[in-house]
Amino acid sequence: MNYILFDDGTRDNLLPLTFTRPVAEIRIGILKISEKWERRLGEKISFLTQDYLMCKYPMISATDNVLINGAVLPLPELITEIHDLKSGQCLRKENVIVAARLDDNQLKAFKNGNIGKLENKTSSVAFIKLEFPWDIFSHNEAAINDDYLLLTKGRKSAPISNTNKVTGVDNIFIEEGASVEFSIINAKVGPIYVGKDAEIMEGCLIRGPLALCEHSTLKMGAKIYGATTIGPHSKIGGEISNSVVFGYSNKAHDGFLGNSVIGEWCNLGADTNNSNLKNNYGEVRVWNYAQEHYIKSGLQFCGLIMGDHSKSAINTMFNTGTVVGVNANIFGAGFPRNFIPSFSWGGTEGLSTFALTKAYEVASMVMKRRGLVLADCDMQILRYIFEHTDKYRHF
């Protein structure tokens, strides 16, 4: 079987995080959704996503294709149902297409939005499907628990240094090359996973669940509440609660981040803080790209949603339920607006457009520091986002 993870209509609800990636490239728990499927299927996957993203995330077709909804988190029972599909059958859960088994012609029709005459089968599995950005931190505890079991089954953790004060040691897994010293760690309330060559510096206070992915660092004195994920190659300091940082992003200094999702290549300046609770304790409303207005989140706690390559200056304050697009630069005193469009520059005293050429320069320098290159495909994607978000930048 040839496995393809596809974007459904949820993709627009998950913007700005999906401006730069297929839905299945979202990190939740320890792994990206695509990585979860590859590990559980034992097969490589490709993507059916937006045309402008396919230069970076191409689709591979075959005569026998299994399409899987990229917003759905895998479970063994669900994989069994998918494997039981015959050609021309579609697995559904209420109005959600979970998976479909298609030949090459049916795949072409599906890609063009024509589902065709497929035989429907109903899934009996209670799975998690992402619908909105806040689902990422809301379901992060369950996702960390599942990934922890998946990654550690049958394996032995590296020893944890006796300089640490630890409870729940059997719920801690440390990969090769990781360093954890002189910290207080409580894994009784949830598992703690420390990735390859990651580092927990002296004086950190940690309550699980926590996923600290490879080559990431918790700086001295960091205070971490679960369920939190720090993606690969990230540096984190200050206080974090129930948040997900995708990777290659830094919040290296003091300041609070709670009930939030931060994309890749972001930087939060020293003493950046976000509110995750309204003064009146009411339900948080959040900007939604699909409806192009604020919608109810159903949550009392909801913080910051930030797209890739965005930055905040020192002492930046984000209000409850703020959405920041791709390649935005926020600075200045006071609370900026709750929706900051992509390629915005400024803050409370006004916003202007962050020029695309300047955005390329910054992204190139940031990536070069990690030994990576801003490829032509990356620039094409950023150009598309710049052009198609112009309507929001009427400053």
C-alpha cells in the first residue's frame, strides 16, 4: 500500500500554523502527526496538501493508495480498520473522512475534490482529530502519553544523574547524549521524555507530562508545567504551562507562556508574556481564518497562537487568545491587537508591512545559525503567504 496523508477542510481552521506545512506536519505530543503514522504503519508516507506547499511536501501516487486524514492521530484499532479497507472503500466517522483506499484514477479525482462513488464504512474508534489550533495544547497530554509508550516500549532509559531530586523515576526516559543536572523533576503526574542530546540545565522545576525533543535546552531555573512539548533545537527559559513549541524556536529568557502554540523559527524576546485567562474569567474568542472573524474557543484558558518565523521584542505583552501570523515582528509598549496579520511590523503604535525581501534576509540568517539554508522552495512558500495575506494588512 502507498500511504498519503491528506488535508481536509480543517486546514483553514488551523491557520496560521498550516500556512507553512501540511496538517500532518503539526507537532503534538512528542512527534509530528506524520511521524506517528510512519512509526505505527512501518511505512514512509507522502502528502496531499495545498498546491503551493507541494514543492516541499510532494505527493507520491501508486496503483494502490491509502489516503489518511492528516488531522487524525493514529491508534492501533484505527489502523486495523484502515488495513481492512478494500479498493473503492472509504472509512468515515460521522461527517469526517478518516481514510480511503483508491486506485490511481480515483486518487486523481479525490485530489480535484471529487470523492466519487465510494463504499462507506463507519469507524468505531474514538480517535483525536485536530479541528482548531487550541486543540493542539488541549490534547497534548494524551498525545505525549501515547508517544511516550510508542517510543520507549522495550527500551531502557539512560540513567538519570543523582544530582537531581526526582519522583516517578520509572516515568522518565532519557535518550542518548542528553544531560539533566541539579533539577527537581516530578514525573508522577505525567511522563517526561528527554530527547537525544537535549539538556536540562541546573535549577529547573519540572512537572510532567513533558516532551523535550532532541537538541533542545531548558535554561537554568526554567519552570515547566505539563502538558508541554518543546520541539527539537529550541531553547526555553522562564515559565511555561501546557504549551507546544514546534521546533527551532526560542523563548530563552524569563516570561510566561501558557496554553499556547508556537510555530518554527520563532523568537520570543526577554520578558515576553502572554495572558491565558480573561479578567472576567469568560470564554476566550480567537481569530479564525476560515470565517474571517473571531469565534468562540469553548475555553477559559487560551493564550498565544503564533505562525512560523514570527518574533517578539523584549517586554512584549500578548493578550488572551492572540493570533500572530507568519513572519510578523511585534514590539512596543502595551498589548498589541488580538489578531496580527502575517508580515506585520510594529505594535500598539501602529503596524506596517514587513517587506518580503527583508523577511528572506532574516529567515536566511536565523536558519544559517542552525546550519540550514533557506531554500528556493521555502522562499516560494513565503512569497505565496505574503501575497495571499495582503488583504489582512490594511493598516
